[in-house]
Amino acid sequence: MNDVAGSLIGVDLGTNTGIATVVLNLRPRTLKLRLLELASASELRAAKKRHKDALRFHDPRVLSLWLHLQSEVDHLPEPVWVAFEDVRFAKSLAQAQLWSSLRGALWTLPVHPSRYLSVTTSTLKKFAEASGGGKDAMQKALKTKLAIADTREYDDNIVDAAWVTAWALETHFGIGLQGIV
């Protein structure tokens, strides 16, 4: 399964969304990492003012995510696979609604339903550094296991997106992490 064609997008959903992309059949496989700020604080305030109590129906972050990911899908070799962290907890109703809306945006991309992969937070943490530790441990593991020279510039959203992608590469495609640059 190492010579699989297509592309993989790893996503860590949130107001600041981490994105990691890799073309599966290129050598060397290059992991491209980005952070998307889906909406600025002023854009959110303006949307809240315009839509009062109905922000969840007019949240600019949802459209922004869909447009960014649609552009990724359009520019990557097919078939495109999408992997994301399946967060199963929320601190508030607003957070649960936002994650649900962002997942909805993810699922409306032109990707075959069988090409969506999800990993729970606990599984991802254990995969990343073998003990289920926190953000600092995942940063360190990213630097050593994926041979990324300097992880200080990456926030935890990018780190999670990189690990979501690495998890999908290893568990679903049988591609070892040592082949990633």
C-alpha cells in the first residue's frame, strides 16, 4: 500500500485551524504545514452584531474553512483523503456548535465519504509520543519522530494537524514516518 496515489489533508479544527497536506506518491513526501485564522476578532464581532442571536447560522469561520479546504482539494492530486481529530468533548454549547459546524463544512467537500478518516484525541496523543502526554510532549515528538528541524514556530493546531496526518499515513496507508520531510 506504500505506492498509493492521491493526497492527504490532515486537519485540526478550531477558530485557528491547523492544516497539513502531503502528496502520497511523490518522493520524498513533503509535509506542508499551515495555520488558518478562520476569522479575526473584528470579523466575529461584526458578524455577531449583524446576526444578533443567530451567529451559529452565519458564522464566518465555517465559510472560511470550507473555502480554504475547497481550494486545497482543488489543487491536490486525486483522490483526496481528509483526516481530522475527532474531539469528543466541549466546554460550552457554543464550542460544541462551532465544532459541529466546522465538521459540517469538512464533510461537504467534494471528497468520497469513504475517504474521511478520524482519530480520537486520546489515540492521537498516544500515537504522537506513546504516553498520551500534553502539548509540550507532542512538540518534542514532532521534532524527533518527524525530523522537523524547528517546531517552535508552530502552535498546537499545526502540531495536531501534523500528527493527524502522520497517524493517517502510518495506520491507513502503511507509510512510515521516516519517509516524511
